[in-house]
Amino acid sequence: MKRHLTTLLLCLAVTGLGAQNHAHDPKIPFDYAGHSHEMYSTAAMKYSFDRYDASEWQTWQKELRAELKKLLGITVIEEKIGGFVPEARFISTEDAGFAMRERWEIWTEPDVVIPIVVLRPKGLEGKAPLMITPHGHGKNTESYAGVYHNEKERESGEVGERNVAVQAAQHGFIAIAPTARGFGKTRSPKDIEEDNTSSCRELMLRDALVGRTPVGDRVWDIMKIIDWALANLPVDESNIIVSGNSGGGTATAYAGAIDTRIAMSLPASAFCDYEPSIGLRRHCECNYIPHIMEYCDMGEIGGLTAPRGFCVIHGVQDPIFPIAGTRHAFSVTKKVYEAAGVPENCELYEGPEGHRYYKAGAWDFIERHLGRIPVVKDTLPAWKPGELDIHFISTGGGNSSLMVLPDGTTVLVDAGDMGRSGNPVNLTPVTPDASRTPGEWIADYIRHFAPEGEAAKLDFALITHFHDDHMGAGWSALRNAEGGYPLSGITEVGTLIPIGTIIDRGFTFPVDIDTDTARYAMDLRKMLQGYRDFIGYQGRNNGMKHESVDVGSSKQIRMVHDPKQYRDFSIRMLFANGQVADPKKHRIASSKFEKGQYPDENNLSAGFRLDYGKFTFYSGGDIPGIGHTGAMDAESMECRVADVIGPVDVAVLNHHGNRDTQNEKFVSTLAPRVWIGATWGVRHPGEEVIRRITSRYLYEGDRDIYATHLAPAARDFLGRYLKDYKSFSGHIVIRVAPGGESYEVYVLDESDRSVVSRNEYHSR
């Protein structure tokens, strides 16, 4: 009764059914949803786990597994070809960089040939764990193995993290990405001719005539692939894992339930009670198993994996498998694991978005629950004297970058924390999670990457301008420090990590916020009160110094440990408050604003150029280049500073790539090889900005773009303009070799700071 009540509530949530009964009203048309609910709520559910005593869980498993094999049609296959030994034919191999990518064809039945892609990590010795990665609905059956036919597929695979086989190989697994039966080359001739995505409908109808199902066919294929892998590949038979998304998640759940050789199954975007998902919504025919609800619901299917590892991966905004149905199904599975005495082997990971894979949930579970598996994860090599590191920290709270100079001097540029003050739909979630504030995550990152053997500290901190995504939202902070000031952004970082000198654009120009009576000056005074209280408290109690940007100076931010060793290094402050440095001398050459003017904070941003041997780098806060302050673009801050900056190797997008930036003069003058996008919202970057920075008319040569977080909506909108992107999320680290002859760009996973990718470049 409890199960039926829960199902009813889920049904009402999905369909909007009321309590009123119209069954006998001839004026009301046939109610599909109501009739379906009546059928589901009165289904027998013979093996509902609620009907069993917990101590009987093994008996329950044995009986239900036998019935499930019949329902799937696997019993029919076994009776016909139970002793069949799969054979395979090698097709080709190629070097994929992270692994060798092999293509094979495997016979899972005497007349059924399934294409598979095998990824073998380089340098493995002895036996390795195996991961099988069944795919979901789509025309490209090799996308999980990192093979893409176009940019849209690549984006879906990498941004949606559906490249599961690639992830497995990068973690030291032998990975097999099979073609799901009914897709690719296993479609019917008619569907291949018409270029239809799948032959699922035809497969379902023909299977039904002989007591088989598409789900059962795919589970059988996985079982035969395991047979072949154990006989032909150096596989550790105790560490076989299956994980796929959507239709691949469905195959994963049932394969783990049937084949007890599978040590762990991780179904993604598929595990959900039958009624609120495939029961009340139109799905592909391949999801359906005749009579299944006479025996159990999806929660029991998950319970058949106990005591082996089981992790459900699901997005809270999944539009076709409602999260409420997933949570309820998981609660049933959890009961079985509790009865088996291993509740820790069963988890539900909820991702913040929709119908996609979440590698953070998958690999965290694998590493914790199968710690004996040799996980191959690259970490950023420790900084060494002579190297220059520039870290762009991804927190979702705004901009923040950490520089470790060649002598170990540390510099923080900005520490944003918007306090979730904007529309949450338009903002990046706090990363890696909301258990800490952005300020706390920044401090933790600084501690993690502090020069080896030294206590975490900041010799300098630069606040480019007074906006919350660069300094924190002290006015909305939830907590205060011991000194009474609010904890948000830089004030929180500076409370957790000692700062030697903090630098900002100052409080006196173009308006003096203490003496000017204009509204904007008084508003600034209120906004900055907590920040100024922080400066005062840290100065009195911990010796922190406060300075205003010295435009034109190359000595304000400097090496403090061993500057004579690295005479070819400098950071020159080029602009602040609309004042621009002379190209060569330590002085202000021009000023865009007069005393008393207050255009906006973005125009007043501070910016600098860093030089280390041949290597050059630019960062300039949020200065605009298009359509600001009523002047022509030629009078914009970008045009004023472009020639002072000059050509650089790496440039940070001004204003996160908002559409008012990166004008043609600025782009063609700097002409960087690498662009860094410190992006945190759906407007970052603008389409026209991407068109300009990738234009070969403005400057020739290759260029790569890296983003701390490119929102899914922005990715969807930009589409084909994303071809020059090297990463869409993660911490970004530029490591410059001693002397500046070359540099590398690393992308680090936000969850564990492991290396996701690395690219090498030569300085100009």
C-alpha cells in the first residue's frame, strides 16, 4: 500500500490529476493518464522488497533475478545458444593521445555482429580494471570513446561529460565502448538508408514475438563482451564496471542486476520509478519490458546489485526521468543494501543540471568504493623556482587568479563572491560545491598550491575594481569576522590567508568617496565600508599594508624573495581609474576622466602587463571597448590602452567576454595565442566577442580559448563558434618555463584539482 501511495503522489505531480473520479461521466473522453495510473497502482509487484523480511534479501534476489532474466528474454537466448563463445575481428588502431583506440567487431550471437571501440591506456603493466560504457540514443555510436563527427557532438561529449570511455581510459581502465544493438551498423537496412537514429521500434516488435526485449539483447551483448574481454584482454576480473547515460544507463542498471561479475554499475539519467517516467511519458520503445510491474519496480532492479557497488547518477532538472521518481526508486534500492549490511556501497549523486552524465559523481564513487583499483590521475607537478604559475580559480563566484612568481612571491588578483545576489539561473553554481563560500574555496586553493615547504600567504593582493564578482559582496555577507567586518570575497580570503600588501584603485579619484556628496560617491562609501574596515583591522593587527595603484610602475608588484635572480621579469601597472601609463616612462600619459566624473566601475578597472623573458601576459579587469560613456569606440578604454599593452602571448578577456568588450583594435593589437575567459554567467561571452577574437582577419595564426565555466545556455547559443575552445570548465593554470621560452596550459578538474588536459606553447 505504501508503494502505491508514493506512486500516486508522483503521478499526480507529473500529470496534474485531481482526486475527482470521472470514470462514469460519458462527457469526459478516455483518460489515458488516469487509466494508466489505475493499472500501475494495482499491479501485482510480486517481488516488491517491502513484502519481504530484510533477512530474506538473498532469497529475494535469487528469485527475482531468475524472473527478470525471463522477462528480459535472456532465458530464451540462453536456452538457444547458452554455450556460445563470442569471437571478434580486429579492424584498426590509432593513437588517441591518452590511449590507443582500437576498433573491433564482436559476434555476440552466431548471426549478430556488434562494433566496439577498445581504449587501452598507454604504459599499463599487468592486468587493468575494465569499464564497459553503453551509449544512449544518438547517431554517433563512438562518441563515448572520443570520436566526434562535428562540433556539436564534441560539445555534447565533452561538456555533457558523456565521453565515459575516455574518462575511464584516463583513469587507467581498459575501456570498451560498444554499439548498442539497434544503433549504428546494427540498424535495419531501411533505417540505415533513411539515416534514422535507431531501429529500436523494429527491434522491440520483432523481439516481442519470441519473448525477447531490446534491453535484454543489450544486456546479453554486455555479458558476451565481458566473456571476450576476460579471454582476450589483460583485464582484472574482480574490477569490472559498467556505466552509461540515458539508454546506456538503462542497459547499465539491468546488466548489473543480471551479471554478478560486474563489480560496480553506475547508471546515469535513467534510474527512475516506471510510472512517472516511461509509464506516463512517451519514450523510445526500447525502454519497455512487458509484465515488469507484475514483478517489481526500478528500485528492486537496483537492489539486485547488492552487495556490489551501485551509484545512481542523475540531474535534478532531468525533464524525462523526474528526480522525485529517481529518489523514490533509490530509497527502495537503499533498503536492500541496508539489509545486506553494506549501505555505504549504494549512493545517489544528484547533478545540478538535466539529462547528462556527471563524471564527478561517478569517479568519486569509484575511487572511494574500489580503492584497490589503481587509479591513474595526473596531478599538476609542484611549482619549482624559476617557473611562473598563473592560476585562474573556478569557484562560480566571479574572478580570482593566483600568481606564483619565479622566486616564490605570491600575488592574488581579485577574489569574487557574488553571494548569489543575482538571478541563480544566470549564474554558475558555486564550485566544486556549495559546502563552502567562494572565499573559502579560494583560500583552500591557495593553501593547496602554495610553494612547497612554505606556509600559505599572499605577498600581494590586487583588487582591479569595486564590483562583487571581483572583490566580494560584503553588504550581503552572512557572517562577520572577529574584527567586525563582513566575510565575503577578499575580506574572507584575507582573514584565512595572511596578505602582505593589498592594492586597489584607491578611494580618491575620480571621486573622493569621503568628501564628495554626489549620490554615487555616497553609495560607494556604503558599499566599501566593510572592505575598508577589513583593511583597517588587518593593518592594525597583522601588519597588512594598503596602497593605491601606481600607474606606470613596474615596482609596485614585485618579487620580494630573490629579485636579482630573475631580472627579466616584471609586472607593470598600465592603467587604473581611466588613467593610462606612458608606454615607456613611469608616469601617467593620459586620463579618460576628470576629477568629479564617475562613469562606472568597469571603466576604472586596473590592468597590468607581465613579462618574463619572451613570455607576455595581460589582465585588465572589466574595461569596456564598445558603446560606453557616450563616446566613440575609438575613445574607449580598450582603444586607449591597446598600444600600451602591445602584443602578448596570453590575454584575459576583458569583462568576462561581455559583448561590450574586445573591440577590433584591441584584439588585433594584442593578438594573443591564448585567450582566457574568466566566465560565470549565461552572457559570457557574447557571440560577437567570440567572432572577433577568433577572426583571422584581425590577426593571423592559431589561437586557443580556455574558460573557467561556460554555461550550458551559452554553449547552446554559441554553437559553431566554439571550435577554438580548449576547455569549457575547470581551473586553468599557465605554467611558464624558466626564462619564459615556452609555457603550458593545464586544465584542472574543479572537484579534485587533477589534470584534465595539458597543451604546450612557445612564447613569441
